[in-house]
Amino acid sequence: MTGVPTWNYAAVHVYGRVSLINDPEALRELVNRMSRHFEGDSENAWVPTYPDKMLEAITGFIMEVDEVQAKYKLSQNRSPKDRENVANALQASPAETDRCVATLMQK
């Protein structure tokens, strides 16, 4: 019987208590902080300029985490050579998500 191909993946499920952010200024600061974190400090970084009406469409929240469950499938059932080939192909991909999976596989 031949193997059935499946995707490599990593998944995380987080469980906890959520508190909504109802204060518009606190929400604006959260959006700005996340933007700085994910956009970086380069001169080409996107800087949010949300009018109040747009902020009303965003639901901000803070989560107090109680439990984290993580699972991954990274070709563990394949031979070391197959895993190496898959990781190398993913590392050469232009897609950042593919390169991230390759890094996980190489660890």
C-alpha cells in the first residue's frame, strides 16, 4: 500500500478568559502597538490612522491564558532523506509560511 500525501502543519489552540476592550483610546493604543510589532520600525512600515468610526468595527480583547495545546505534523513518518528533501524545497519557496515550516522541520 502506498502512503497518502498529507500537508505538514503546526497548530496551536489557546484557551482562557477573554476581556473585551471597550475604551476607544486603549483600543487605539493596542492597534498601534500591534502595528509597530508586526510592521517593524522601518521607514516603509505601515502606520495605522484609524478614524473613530473604523475603530468601532474592531473588537479588541485581552486573553488570560489557562491552557495551550500544540500539535504538529512535519513528515515524522518519512525517512530522514525525505524529510530533508521536503525541508529544502520548502526553504527555497518564496512563501514565508513555507519557509517557517521548513525551519520547524529542521529543528
